[in-house]
Amino acid sequence: MSDATVPSDEIAVYREGISQVLSEVGKVIVGQEKMVERLLVALLLDAHILLEGVPGLAKTTAVKALAKVVSAKFSRVQFTPDLLPSDIVGTQIYNPRDAQFSVKHGPVFCNILLADEINRAPAKVQSALLEAMQERQVTIGEATFALPSPFTVLATQNPIEQEGTYPLPEAQMDRFLFKILLDYPSADDELEIIRRIAAPHEAQLQPLLGPSQIMELRRFIRTIHVDSRIDRYIVSLVHATRRPKESGLSTVASFIQLGASPRASINLHLAGQAIAFLRGRAYVTPQDIKEIAPDVMRHRILLTYEAEAEGKTADDLLRVILDHVEVP
């Protein structure tokens, strides 16, 4: 399990740069270490992340801080029910002088797109965003335009306010690497937040990484060793969400309407490599997979009405699955 294919000194060099990034973001974000770490993982894996939490938990601040530290072009779109696809991807503008159309690019042409309250936009907007998320391109008129690289969508949604919201389609939810559930800060962290707000000078963030370095890190993470037993463990976990009875999990079978897709297996593999790298290891352990499994799979499991009636959540079922599936 521990036969590393990457020299430990090479990992240490790359890991030092990441530690500096996390420390720099920590100048403006108190607590929420898991959120910041997962945001960075999504960026390093060329993936997208969904943040769910009540207002005031520093979601927007964390995304903006990360964009500044990694020298990424940042755009923010406030999703509303009257938003149009052209408000995101851009539009064609007619020039009467030349009698021709020219293309005006929208805010999606960036490295990090903050989609604030993503579930407030209607289906046509979600469809346009889905093309950008999956294909890394957008269509304006009859022309298709490639998006910059790296390109990551960091979306937020409020779990409480449901008026004027649209449930995200399963196909779009499946495109998110993680769904992170945010909680209130601890009392000590909240005291530190107040102290920082009262400070006379605002923390100045320094850019530490550029797009080329992010691409290099992305390639390096793919070299982290994943044993075949780990991959079988990943498949067993995902399979248990689809056919729980076959996996000896009859107690949860009536609560799952639709299990996780093959993207869950792929993302568990990739995220496991990223987490192992952040922990300074050249190989993935079963504990890495168990750590990230809820974040990777909670939004990929569709619950039955029976589960909702009994107050069961995807996290409840995943805890049972993780406890039951044999660890290599």
C-alpha cells in the first residue's frame, strides 16, 4: 500500500507551495479550514465545487481570497430568477456602422467563476452553465468559444430560503466534485473574526501561484500512487449506493432512489490523490477515501420519499455504507 512512485523530497517541495497558499488565505479567513482546502483541491483538479450554508459564513470572501492568492482571473455572478444565459456567457452585438455582429464575452470567461446562489437561476441559465462546466466551452450564436484554463466554478446556495429557487438538475449536480456543507464558526473563531474586523489595517494578500504553476501541480497530483485495492474499495462504496441489498445493506435500500454515478468513482480516485498530496504522502490510503467520500457522494444520491419522511439525509446513509463496506 505504501510503495510510493513519487520521491518524498519532490512532494515536500510542491507541498511547501500549497502550505504557503493556505497560510495566505488564512490571513482573511478564520476557521473554515476544510472549506478552503476543498476549494483548493477543486482548483487543482480542474473541477467544480458547491458550497451550501447560511449567509455570513465567508463563502464569497474565501473564493475571492483564493483567486487573488493564485493570480486567477475572478468573476462573480449573482444568480437571480430573471437572469439570462447571455448574462453569463455573453452575447452578439450588432454594429450598424459595419452591418456586422461582434461578440461580447460574458463573465464566464475567467479562471474562477463564483456562481452566487446558483439555485435561483432558471433552467436555460443552468443549461448554459452546464456546457461551460462540462465542455469548458460556451456557445454564442453559432460560434463556440473555449474557456480559459484553469476554469473552476465555485457555486453557493442557501439551504434555508427556498422561495424563488430552482432545484439543480441531477446532471448538473453530478458535475460538482464536492458538495460542502458549512456550519457556523466556533466561539473562539468568531471572537477572532471580531478582532480582525476591528483591526486598523486590512490584511493584504500576495499572489503566490500562477495558472502555469497550477497546471504543473495538476499534472503532479496525477502521479500520486493509487493501489488497485484502493480502487476496488472506491468501486465497492459507489456500488453500495446503487445496489445496497447486493452489498448486504438492506437497511438503507428503501431510502435510496438513485445511487452515485461513475463520476463518483472517478472523483473519489482523483480527490484521494489530491488529499494524499496535501497530507504530504505519495500514496493514497483508505482513510483518505473515507475522509472525502461524504463530500464527493452526498449530492449524487437521490433519496426516496420514505427517507425524507423519516428525516434521513444522504450523510446518514453514507455513514452506514462507510461503516459496512470492508476496508482494504
